[in-house]
Amino acid sequence: MNPEPRQEPGRPPGAKSRRTKLVAWGVGAAVLATIVLATTLSRDEKDRSATSTSTTSRVSEATTIPSGPTSNAPGQPSSPSARPTAAGPYAPQPGRSFIWIGETEEPQFSEADYASIVKDYDVVVIAKFHARFDITKHHEAARRLVALRPDIRVFPYFSTKYWFDNNKWGVEPDPAWFLRDKDGQLVPKLKNREGKEVQVATYLDLANPAYRSWAIGVLDTWLRAAPYAGVAFDAAVPLGQGDQENQAEWEGLLGPDRVAAYNDGMRELLAAAKRLVGPQRTVYYNGIAPNFHLKGPDRNTKLLEVADGTFDERFCVTVRASLNYVQEDLSLLSSDSPDRFFMRVNIRDADDPNRLERFCLGAFLMAWRPGFSYYQSGPDYTTRQLEDRHPDVDVNLGNPAGRASTEGSIDHRDFEHGVVYVNLGAEPGSVVVHKAWERVQDGKVVGQVAAGSRVTVPGNDAVFLVDQSLARAGA
């Protein structure tokens, strides 16, 4: 179906998505030290000078560092020790990596793809476009992955708000369940492609209980068809969230009461999915913002009241490869919340991608909790990710040995097999190390660091140091 396109609220003709815009700098109440990355770095350095002598942690003081969940029940995170790491400076790290992936060229993942996925990732979301949108192939892939590695957690993709005409589910929603504006016109999902707004999907009316009942029924059949660990909802962003202009546009299109009913319906859809999957499986949603400027003060975290975890697709880097806010995400990750957080870095067309990979991973590791927070970076959502996986993602650090702390302008954190230093500012900084290490970078050992020597960390970069015994084992 192809309804007459209307302008999507919050998106003027030819405009880029608001998510790509740099936004004003702000301070979260829970943030102990504020940093502005990107165009406001000079202001960041001014604030840093006031706290340069601090040695307290930048992350939440309430943080505890558990070894990770130990339950291996279906749908629950396996213990990090369930997949032991190999010797050497680089090895897949249990409880740290996830992937959102689909095959676009072939009708199914190859055996090499399956082998790579089960080796390198703990959590897998099968992308909507996988195998040309054929849901039976998604189920087949899930069965194969779990057969190869029983503790891997695989999730089907379900769009919270949109119906894609390419979906091959064997069933379709009643056209009466699509969202219509005050004039009775269908509301399309539009995307800017080469300066032209094109329709890519149609909004569903989440306020309609009949639709929600149908959606839960579909999910029930999926969960019976394959050993899924739960459900991953995409685009779970309430209408009108983030700024008054966007809210006014949606209320003008639907009316305030219908906007509120729609958003209540979204929450109920996720809550119903949680009731469906039960306590042994999980419901995750994609929809939190990297900061509170884009989606309101709570960053769309209130849905965690009915879900088990959430994704941030803009961790550390914007879609234009400029640095994004980091500290607010670190505050989330470092809490002792039972929720799971999935941080994805989309590095596309960057001038220095290796530095961005190091920086983003290093920042993530400052607040990583094994089995509770996961990291992924990649150029897209296809199997290209398997070929382009940056080696530093697998730096063999082991579990955290404590919380992150700050020395001057450098954040650092100790691990079982090493230490990570991150410079969240724009200017170089340095620290003195008190143990001999091997420095690793871009997949190889690049040099020795003697005890008592000073290590310089360039601005917006990270340094990874590992035990010398690991470096020798990998030689």
C-alpha cells in the first residue's frame, strides 16, 4: 500500500533528522563532571580546569561492579565465565558485545557468518531486512545460532510504530489499524533520501487495542517458532517527545488527546509483550537518546518501567561522525540498575575511524558492567559488520577490578588483565603508570610501557594497556 505522502511531524521538507543536529550543552543532575564533545570543546576545557585535580570518579558514586549475572535460564544473560577468553592480548570478551544484523544479498547467513556471530557476540538482534524481510528465515537463523551456541541470546525485530510493506510475515494488519490524522489521511513514515522525502513505512495506531492484541498474537507465534530470548522493539519513541515544536506538530496533526492515547498505547504494547515473554525472557526497546536534549529530560528511559533494557544507537558519535555526548550515557551504564543497556556506535565516513573506535570503546569501558551493558560498533547493520569488526573491541582486559576514576584530565579504570585510559577532552593529557605493561592498539602490540613512565593520551582518544604475560602469549 502507498498512501498519499504527508510531511512527517518534526521533519520539514528536505531537512535532516533532528537526531543528526548538534544540540545545546547541558548538565545532567546525576553527572559529576560535565563534558562537551564536538563544537563546544573550548567550554569543556574551561570546566575541566576547575576539576583537573580531582581524583574522584566521573560516574555514579552508587556504582557497584558485579561480576555479571550468573543465571543461564533461557533468555537471561549467561555468566561471563561461561565463555572463557583465550590467552593473548585480543580475545572475545564475555558479557560485552552485541550485534544488530541482517543479510541483504543472500537468502540466509552463511556458515562463516554463523561461526563469526557465535564466536564474537553474546546478544543478537536479527534486523528487519534480513533475508529480504522473510520472517521464516529469521526463525531459521535463530534456531541455527542457538544450536551452535546454546547460551547465545537471539531476538526478533519488531517495529513499535511502523508497518513496512516489505514485511513477509504471512499475516498483515487490518488497514483500519493504521494511524490517520484529523482529516482521515494515513500518516506515513518519511525519510530524506538525496534531498527528497520518500515514504518508507506507515504509522500504526498504537492506541487501538485491537492492533495491540494482534501484534502480541504475532509475537506469540514467533516465540513458539524459534528459541528467541524475548523481543527487541525498534523505534519505541513516543510522539511529540523531545521539544515543544515536535509536540505541537503532532498535536496539530492528531490532537493532544490522541497523542497521549498513542503514547499510552506504546507503553501498553511493551508491557503486554513483557507479560507474554514472562520472567525468563526479556523485552528490549530501541529509543533512548544519547542526552536529554533530544527526547526530553528522561531521555525516554521511562519505558524501562515495563521493559528490561534499551538501545542507544548514537552512543559517542553522531551520524555525521562528530563526537556526541558521552557522560550522560556513562551515568546510566554505571548505575546498579537491573536493566540492560546496549550502546551502538555508528562510525561512517570518519576522517580518523581508528581513533573514534578507541575513544568510544574506552569511554564505554569506563562504565561497563559485564552482562548488563553491551557495546557494538559498525558502519551499518549488514554482515559487513563481521568483516569490518575493529580489533580493539576484543582487547583482552577481563572483568573490571573496580570503578573508573579520574587523574587530572584522564579517566582510567583497572581490569583483571589491564588498564584503560580515556581522555574525554580535546587537549592531550598524561598519567604516570605504576606497573610495566604492553600497549596494544588496532589489533597488535605496539610497545612496552615501563613502570614509573608517563603515558600521553591524545585528546578524544584512549590507551589500552595489558599484562605483559598476555602480550607474550599472543606473540
